[in-house]
Amino acid sequence: ALAEAGREEEDASRFLTITRRGGRKALKVSNWVGVLAVGEHVIEVLPKPAANREEGRQMLLAMLRTAYPGAFRLFTEHGFSPEKMPLYEAFMQLFVESVEHVVRRGLRHDYVEVEENRRYFAGRLLVAPHIRINRGLHHKVYTAHDEFIADWPANRLLRAGLELVLRRSGGDVQRRARQLVFAFQDVPPSRNVDADIRRLRVDRMMQHYEPALSWARWLLKGLGPFAPDEGARVRSVLFPMERVFQHYVGFLLRLKIGNLELEPSRRLLKSTHRYMMRPDYRFKHNGSQMIGDAKWKLLDAGSIKIRQADLYQLYAYGRMCLNGGERRLFLFYPETGGMPGEEYEYNDDTALKLRIVPTPLPKGQSFNFRDLANNLFQRMGLSI
């Protein structure tokens, strides 16, 4: 059934392929991590370097904290252990905690235009519907006026997310969601999620809503290659692992280098903006200019095989973006057992130096991001 659902989805070919393992059909997932729900089945897609499921959950959630700090902000403030529960349940718990934070701060109300056929005049008269509806009813007027109410898009999305949690979760998460529904008793669930998302207006007074709204969108509409409508068989909360790893490496570098830049695009050809150069990181350290790229690819410790395209790409970045002085290039890969860090020099007159950097990953319960950053710097051959 899972294989059939994967075949039916138009977008599945982007990351999901059907293969065979041990004589049975299996799904192979590429470059995405998170949760894939197919009917009643829930598949957890975890990072490959993890030794077991619990370590995979812990590693993924730690890296997501660096890639999506807004949505995972409350996770850093509370002490629950999401790696010990199913990943989808952990996502729902993070959503419930973010809604609890909103309720503690107070539900935001907004002025919403309400049309109503009433016995007294309020607001402005809607002439056309008044004539059509109230022909012969001289005691009524059809008007529109603004009311300061909680029934507006942001709250409707949160209510819809809570209703989804009530249907799909159990235990403590479901109990807390049921309690929160009482705070939304004057707010109906969203009847059109897409329309309410388009109508969202999030200003600086609503910053406490941002984590909850992020989770509501992800749970209601999906995240990743699948973005199904209501009733679809396949739903997902999947994160692009390449991007997550890029943010994770950037997070560690920023702990050591405050002025780390995500390099703006540069034109490769003078006559057009179609071909742009965009390295992941550009920074300076002790007078040296440096550029780095992060690749989520597991390298074999016995024989490091790097794509020539990656080497040419980084070489082009160095030629175009670095001028004068010592120039160093870095390719960051996830650490695998026994993978060495190696340094090379390009065989030309540029004096560009390239180092392959095995990036330490957040494993175990006692990891510390600052210790990981120090470890990364040492592997880059830089002074701490």
C-alpha cells in the first residue's frame, strides 16, 4: 500500500523511489528528513549517520533548532525529551507548546468586517443586498460594520491545528490540546486553510504567534515535496536535509566568527543575471579570506570520493570572490566513522587551498553546540 501511494503521488519522484530489499518492495528516500504519513502508516525519515532511531531523532531535532530557530524556539526553553517519542508526536507536542505560549500571552483580536441583517442601524448600509433581502421588511437593515473579535485567520489556523492534534495524537498531548480548545471556543476552525494563510498579517505585536503559526502551516498543509489538500492520502512534514545541514554548519561557524556572511549572488557573465555564483559562506579569519560550501553526502572513510563538479564549483568561487592574500576553501561534509580531514592545493598559480572538513554532528544527550563549533574549527585547521 505504501509503495502504491508513493507511485500515485505526482511529486514523489523528486525524493521517493521504489526499490527492493530482501525480496520485498521498499521506499528509498533521498535528501529529505522528517515524517511521511501514508494513510494510517507513519514513516520516520531520519539522518543516516545516526546509530539508532533515538539518536536519529535527537540529531535531527538538534539540527532543526539551528535551521528553523523560530519554530523550535520553545523547544530550547523546555526540558521534554522528544527523541524518546515518535517524531510526529514530537512535532505535535511542539505545536501544542507553542499554542500554550500564545494563550498565556492572550489571543490576539482584530477588527473584522461583519455583514448582518439587523433591526438597528450600525456601520454602513449595503444597498444592493438590503434591497434584495429586505423587500417589504421595513424593520430591518442590511449593514456591514467592524467588530473587534478573535475570529480571524491566525486564530482559525491554530484552532484547525488543535483539531488535527485531537484526531491524531493521544495521551498527554491530546489532553493538553483538548484544554486549549476551550480558549478558542469563540473561534471556528479554518474552513479554507489556503485562504486564511494568504490573509495572515503578522506584525511586531504578533511575534509570539510565529512558532505556533509555523507549526500550524506545516501540520495542516504539509512541508516538503508533498503539499496535499484535505483528504489526501499522503501527508508530510519533511525538511530538505541539504538546507538543514547548510544552516547547521553556518550556525557553528557563527559561534566562532561573528561576521560570517551568507554570500550575496555575483554575476558570472557580464551581459546577464541568469548565471549567478552563490557560495554558502564567506568570511575572514586572522587576515585570511575564506569560502565554504556544505554538502549533505556521506563519504566513505576508506576512499573519499568527491564529485568533480563540487571541486570545480568551489574553485570558481575562489577565483571570482577572493582577491589577494591567503585564500582558503572548505568543503563541509557530515562526519562518518574514521573520515579524515584532508587539505589540497589547486595545481595552478592561484595558491588556493582546499580542505575537506568532516563536520561533527550533535550526537548523544550531552552534546554542546559551542564544543561542536570548537571541534569544527580545529578540523578546519584554524586557531580557536
